[in-house]
Amino acid sequence: MQRLLLLGDEAIAQGALDAGLSGIYAYPGTPSTEITEFVQNSKQARQDHIHSTWSANEKTAMETALGMSYAGKRTMVCMKHVGLNVAADPFVNSAITGANGGLIIVAADDPSMHSSQNEQDSRFFGKFAMVPILEPVDQQEAYDMVHYGYDFSEQHKIPVLLRITTRLAHSRAGVKRKDPRKQNDLKLPEDLRQFVLLPAIARKRYRNLLKAQELFIQESETSSFNKYMDGPDKSLGIIVCGIAYNYLLENYPDRNVPYPVLKIGQYPLPVKMIERMYSDCKEILVLEDGYPVVEESLKGLLGKGLKVKGRLDGTVPRDGELNPNIVAVALGMEDTFGLPVPSIMVNRPPSLCSGCPHIDSFKALNEVLALLPKGRVFSDIGCYTLGALKPYEAINSCVDMGASITMAKGAADAGLIPSVAVIGDSTFTHSGMTGLLDAVNDKSPVTIFILDNGTTAMTGGQDSPAFGKIEAICKGMGVEEGHIHVLRPLKKFHEENVRIINEELIYPGVSVIIPRRECIVTIDKRMRDKFKNAEAPV
Amino acid sequence: MKRDIILAGVGGQGIISIAAIIGTAAIDQGLHLKQSEVHGMSQRGGDVQSNLRISDKMIASDLIPYGKADLIISVEPLEALRYLPYLSSDGWVITSTKPFLNIPDYPDMEKLMDEIRKLPHYVALDADEIAKEIGTAKAANIVILGASSPFLEMQYEKLEDAIRFIFKRKGDEVISKNLEALKAGREFTQKQMHS
Ligand SMILES: Cc1ncc(C[n+]2csc(CCOP(=O)(O)OP(=O)(O)O)c2C)c(N)n1
Ligand code: SF4
């Protein structure tokens, strides 16, 4: 079969399409976005009527996928690592309901926080939910693991977590495809109470899950994704997870590592394989991208027994992404370095595009707030978070999606009046709406800016689930009509906008201000597409 | 054969196109390839880079180790310097001299050029100017690719084929302008090497 040059994300998507996927569910989030986008742009997916439109957030995505699995079809949910926090409730419980049709959850972690607010390791979540975890070493394994994951999920009736990191998600390499499989037919669970987690049923199912752990470990012992490669020098044994294996090999150009190596691609950990290394070797080095998950479980609380080296003892830095140099140093090899960066170097941080509607919104807001003491603007996650930087320095928080409205309310409850929230349209429907309801029910003195640029811009301009619905949602939640204002964030309306914002800041209840103007990058893209279509021969 | 290349620039300057063209040519020649890109946050006018690795053997890491890059190809002079720790002792820097001014504290141009002139092996050219002469300011990235082509250890025709393939949907006019840009960049380097 043909060899394709694919991003890790795309390899997963192609793997799912070839393995008989019926629907993919996701909310965008770097570095996971391209998985769903690949399915959306795939002719194969369109022909086979595979569902791929965006969900409102990761929780709705996870639950919808669970519904598709209930109905017997193969499905995938994709999210960035922090998305799994949002989807945690259905995710953890899905381990107890189990799956019917194959269910794979893809969590894309971001060690070094290239575009995230933390570097949490989704393997902890997998372990917490007690589901099997797959962690590919490269794009080909990412592709292959999707097939394997669906088989595993359907055979053991369990959701499977596929964990990748930014480096694999956004790196391209050749991938060989397998023969495509057909989608499953509609087929309900044999036991129609499988998904009813009433305590009496849940207790039984939970015990089944506990019992299944032994089986999962056995599967890990024989899985082709876990490999024990013996080496002559037993002074050290190396346990290496996922993509870290590549950094190890990079340091041995002929690929001959002198030490025994255990390459891990499937969890729960293969106990017997680890036991073998433990009895054969004098010391153990653990190389894993992310948290010291394997290292911690090996070391235990007291750290007795064999010496285990890794992130916890400083052999490897405690935070940040791995690379070939870090691994070289951990192996006691000499480090390599090119030339120093000249002292004239300066940073070039990302910034709002010139002409961005958020700029006009921040200018108006800053002008009004200049009269008050600083520190009352609670923001959210999106392009507008760049308003924290110079020259705007307009916002004082960015924590998690939706936290703007709720934090503003909490601060107002504490006496910080007026409090201001700034949230994007897509973030508002992701998880701002429920916070708005709290504020309305409490008549909190907060002024909420819903910056409506008509898209989910930060992650590359995906459709916004909020499109055309914002005023109706606010009214429906009980915001008074007279305190909902749509503004045009443009220079020529600046004075008028400042006046309206001023009035609403004084109002001692919930006001919603909606600056509405399309993101210039999406306008650009729309115009180019239109032009392209107009040019195409009919 | 092995080429480890750092591609550098600012979001929107077209380094992904350079990567795609080299990548297509490499695959066409039956070589192995790994290419790590930056997506997301840094696209908004921030610095972007891509690690492109080509080899006739299997490639292990997606990332190039420090001190091991054969080439730094940059469409912007300040960005060329940002990745010097990756450059190997006999590696080359190919860079445009045209600054992308979107930060208030951009270094003094003279000092910046001094730093570039200090490099052991470099080719520096105003790719924007050359692209404009050809009549397509947008092809500055392809001029830089052309200037890098003598160092790629690839058949030049394969790069031309790759341009035809990548720009297929944009029509013959765009293809021929980009081929011209590629040639102009290549000739700049060849002239410098022979003088
Ligand atoms: C739980 C979670 N999911 C996804 C993301 C990734 N993400 C960050 S901002 C953003 C979109 C923001 O869109 P919007 O609120 O409309 O603001 P815009 O970028 O368009 O200004 C997304 C999807 C995240 N940080 N956290
Ligand atoms: S992508 Fe759109 S929303 Fe984001 S900074 Fe640029 S113009 Fe503004």
C-alpha cells in the first residue's frame, strides 16, 4: 500500500479512517486540532458520511462519542491535554460503563508548554481511570496503534487512551497504510444496563474493571509495542517511553545501544519485562516525555532497591520536553553545542494581528478603565489573551477556558466592583455560559465582554459553535435586554463604544457587551476561497 | 547522505512551503525524512522554525541535536542567529538580509549584519529585492531556497519538479515565477562561491 508523508496527527486520523471510523468528536486545541481537520478535509470521510463537525467542548465531545460507541460504531475523541480535564467526568466514568463500538480517546500533551498553560501528563489520567494507554514512538506507530486500539477496545469492551505529545503531533514522516476496513453496523450493547451507572450496577462494573487490570497487564506483556532489547552492558538498564526512544537512538548512530532497553508503548506497564530488567541490571534510567509517571511507580515512596535515575533525581531535568541532548547527558555522553546566540538577540513574541478587532476592543476598554485602579479584568483563553502583553496590558488573568466570567463574579462577590470579564465567542459557548447563569442568578455587578470575531481564531480559525447565537443565549440566561450591547470595534465608533462601556460599568448588575467584527485572518481566508472558486472552471 | 536543516523565519513568511518543497524532492529521491513544524500560538507574528532531517538511512529523532545542523536556512536575518546553537562547526547559514520589523526593540541593522559576517560559513542576500526584480515579491522564500540549493546534496531538477508539484493548483504563471526565483537564488550562491 502507498506511503504517505503525514503529521503524527494526520497519521492518527488516517489510521482511524482506515480502521472503520464512523464519527470523530473534538473541540480544537493545539496540538490535537489537525486530527479532526484531516477527517473534515478527507474525501474518503465525506463519501463514507463520517461525522466530523466540531463539538462545543471536550465534555460534549467525549459524551457524544460514548453514545456512538454505545450504538456499536467506532469513534474517536480528540483533545489537547487540558481538554481531558474538561472531559474528565465522562472519561473516568466511561472506564466503568466500558465501550461497545471501539472507542479511542486521543489526548495531545504539550511538554514545554509550546502553546498551553501547563504540561500535565495524560498518562496519569489514563492510570486514574484504569484504562489501557497507547503511546506511539513515531508516525507509523501512531497509525498502527489506532487499528490495534479499536481491536483492543472492542475485544475488551473498554475505552483506550492514545497519548501523544506536541513533537509527534506536529512532525511529519512517511507512513504505510493498511487495507481499509468497513464501518461497524449499528449494534446495541448485549446488556442494555451496561451504561446505567446506578450504584448497584456501577459497583459490579467497577469490580469488573479492577479484575480486568490483570488482563490488561498480560496484554502489555505480549504487545508488539512493548519490546525488551537485551544488551551486553548490564551496568544500566533503560526504560524508555514513546517518542523518547528516538532521542535514545539518536545518540547511537548505528542503533546499537550497549545496555538492555525496554521500550514502552502500551500501559499498564508490563510487570514481567520490568522485573527482568530489575534483576539483570545494576541501575535503571527512565526516559519519558512528560511527568515521571513510570519513574515514580518504579521508585515507590521510599526509593529503596535499585537506583532509579530520571527526572526525580536530576539525571533528566524535572520539567520540559526531552531532546537528544538531554538524553546524551543522562547517558553520561559529551554534550554538543554550536555557536552561542549573539547578545543582540531579542525575543519575538506572538502578537495580535494588525487590524485585529480585539485591538479596538482593548483600546476602548483601557480608556474607560484608566479612571479606576488597575487589576479588575479577568480574561480567558484565545487570541485576546495576547492583550496581556504590551502595549495593551489590558487583562489580569488567564486560567482555563471559561474562568473569566466566574472569576469576575467571585472578585465582585469579594467587593471588587466593577469587575470585568473578557471572553471569546467560542470560549463562551465552550464553558462561559454556565458562569453567566450564576452571575445572572446572583445579580452580580459584572460587565462581560464577549469578543465575537465569528471564529475560533487562536487554533487556526475553526467554526465557532457560538456563531449567530450569542444575544439569544444571553437573553435566555436572563440578562436584561437593555444591558446587552453589540458594538462595532472600529476606530470610527471608538467614542460611542467608550460611552456605552462607561455606562455599563456603572450599572450594578450583569451587563454583556459584544464587540462584533470578523477576525481578519478568517476574512482573508474566506476571500481567497471565494476567489479560487470563482476562478475554477464550471 | 544526511542533511539536517533548521528552517527559520517569522509566522507567515513561508518556511513551511520551503519545507514542503525540499520534503517532496527528498521523498521523490527515495530518501528518509522527518520534519517537525511549529503550529499554533507562534503563528501570530512570532518566531517560527522547522527541523527538517533528510537521510539515506533511517532517522531517529524528530529534533536535530544542538551542534549538528548542516544548514540554517532563514528568510529573516535576526531569526538566522536565533538557532546558532544548532549549527555544526562546518555548517552553513543561508539567510535573507531583509529584516521583518514587527517588534519595537529590533537590533541595530549594522550590528546585526556584523554578527552575520562573523559566521564561519554564510550566504546573505536580499531575497525580497531579488524576488521583486523577478516580479513576484511573494517568492522571497523560494529565492532563499534557491540560494540554499547548492548545499542540499540533491539534484536541482528534483527541486524544480517539487515546485511544479507544490504549486500545481496555482497555475503555470506562478510555477514559472517560482522556478525563476529558485534559479536566481541559486545563481547568487554560485557566484559567491566562485568569486
Ligand atoms: C480546555 C481547552 N480546550 C481547548 C483549548 C485551546 N484553545 C485555546 S483558545 C481557543 C479558542 C478560542 O476561541 P475564541 O474564544 O473564539 O477566541 P479567539 O481566539 O477567536 O479570539 C482554544 C480552542 C484550551 N486552551 N483549553
Ligand atoms: S487571528 Fe484573528 S483574532 Fe487572532 S489576532 Fe489575528 S485578527 Fe485577531
